[in-house]
Amino acid sequence: MSLTPLFSIIVPFYNVRAYMDRCIRSLIKQTYSQLELIFIDDGSTDGTGERLDYWAQSDSRIQIFHRENHGVSETRNFGLQQVTGEYLTFVDGDDWVERQFIEFMVKAFQDSHAAMVVCGYYLDPRGRSAALQAESGILTRKEMLSRVLKLTGSVRGYTWNKGYLTSVIQQHRLEFTSDIDLMEDQLFNVQYINLTRNFYFDTQPLYHYVQRADSLVHAFDLQKVPDTVVANYRILQELNHTNAAEQSVKKHGRQQKKQLKYRKSNLKRAKDLKSLSK
């Protein structure tokens, strides 16, 4: 492992011309400089693409990709195909981060040897931390799943306040489900967590989640209600699959203990018979 590993940041941009400069500026001014900045224009029509080309001229770490509109899931999947860093995270094009955002993640990965690192976040424009109290430490898989599925708190199902091991994603070919428009990030996290163990979290807010009135995420749409049903069903399937696998391991362990106990009993009986025959 390198002392200064490359950290990849995937940022999908779609019609966020009014917000993107603040986002990009916060990334290129990170205190940790070994960055791979993967910026993807998802078919924007408001000048976002042209502005990305401008930013690419100012920093050699920036890679720009222009694509037809495919939605955030397929855009993130495309970004995953470009990643060469040891670690990676996601940022939304209308959000921004504190200067030590990546430095925190790299240090946490190296100090804790965790498979996932999580930081807290602010709810903008009010600038209020999502955490009710300061916490930090290592979580088990069960504890991490509980916090990812929780509707409150500073962990939740988002991908943008989490750092991932690129090797896990590439080895298991993890990707975002593109046939649903809601909770695809939560499903991705559940799948990732089920493949790993040991998760570090700290409620220190380093990400600014900008809650725009015109955001598609916050707009209620009856047509998207079925997506939440499908997403919850798939998450439940993942959880059931994990529980079944864990129960199988426990059952196998109990069987091995019984077999060992049986063998010890037979060995003792054989020794007793041998001593009686003398």
C-alpha cells in the first residue's frame, strides 16, 4: 500500500451550471493532492459541459467525459469503469466538501484498516450537521447495515459521504442498479457491506449536502413510488441472503464442534478399554 495512495472521485454533472464551480473548487483545493477527478457530463443542456471543459484546462488531475443522458446510476457505473485509484468516493455535482474531506478518508482507511469509511455531513443551506451527537469508531457489519438503512443520522444510504475500496468493487463487479430512480445508492451500499467487514465512521461533518427546492431527489413524484417498493424488496433479498449465509456458517461450525466432541469421546473410550485390557 502506498503512503500516498491515489484516491478517485466520481462526479456526475447534469444541468448544475449554477452550482458546479463551488463543487469543483472544493475538490481541487483538497489538502490531500493525490486525486483522480472523474467528471462526467450526463447530457447537460445548460452549459455544464462547456464549463467542465474550462475546468479541465486548469488542473491535470481532472478527466472529463461527455455522454448522452443516462441518469445518475449509469453515469456512476461509467465512472467506476474509469477508476484507477486505490480508494474511491462519489460527489454530487451540486454539493461541495470541506478541504480535509479526502485526507480524513485516507487517514481513516490506513489507521483502521476498514473496508468502508464514513464521515458526517451538513444539510445546506442551513449548514446544520445531520448528527445529533459526536460519535466515531469501528462498526460491525450488522451495526453498519442498521445505520445505512436508518432514515435519520449521519450515515444513511448515501454514497457521497462514504469511501470505498476499489478492489472490492472491481473484484465483485459491483454496480448501481439503473432500472430504479430511488434508493439505488442504498442498495449499492448494502451489497458492498455484505461483501466486507469492519467499517469506520465519524460524525465529523465534511460533506455539504445541498437541498435544492428544484432537485429531482426532493420532488415528490407518484410515478417513482413503485421504485421504492422494488428497491426495498431487493434490499430485503440482500439481507436475507446474508442472513442465510451467516446461519450456514454457524451451522457448519456447530457441526464441526459436535464432530470434534464425538471424536474426543471415542478416543477417550478407546483409551479406557485399552487400559482395562492390560
